[in-house]
Amino acid sequence: MDQHEYVARTAEVIATKWTPQLLQQLGTAPLGFCDLERAIPGISPRTLSARLRSLEVAGIVQRGPAARGASLPYELTVMGEALLPIIDAMRSFGEEWQCAKPVQAAA
């Protein structure tokens, strides 16, 4: 695999809608499904479930131990934690360059 393929494969993991926000939230602490849903305004339960499932399959997120009487929280794996500097760099870029509007594809 060459260097371009590594970049493309990483982008496949983090470039789906809502995934950066989800990783950012899980980077702060393990969270349950409802907590994640509240922390990410606008994400539908169906989409949240699908993103969590795909991140679990990829080895980026896992279910952690449950607190007494609570459901199993989601948490980042070591691989998921390794993505946090990328997510932080994306946030910093957006803040510095005021990337408030989505990029539109050229015609």
C-alpha cells in the first residue's frame, strides 16, 4: 500500500457525516447512546446507531463496562484515541479559517 492509500483509508473512516463529532465526544469520556444523541444535536438515532456500529466493526469504538444500573457506554479504543489529534487538527483548522459553510463541489 502506498502513502496515498493510507490517507484515503483514513478519510474513509473519519469523513462520514457525524463521525468527527462522535469521535470528539467520545474523546472526552465514555458515553451512553442517549448521552451521545444529546451531545450531537441534529443526529438521528438511526444514523447514530449506524455510525457506532461501523466504528465498532472498524475497531475504533467499543462498549465499555456498565455503571451500576446503566447501559453499556461507548468508548474509544487505542486506535480511536489515535484519531483524536486528527479531529483536533480539523477543529483548529475550522476555527482558524472560519470554515462555517460546507464546501461546494466545483461544477
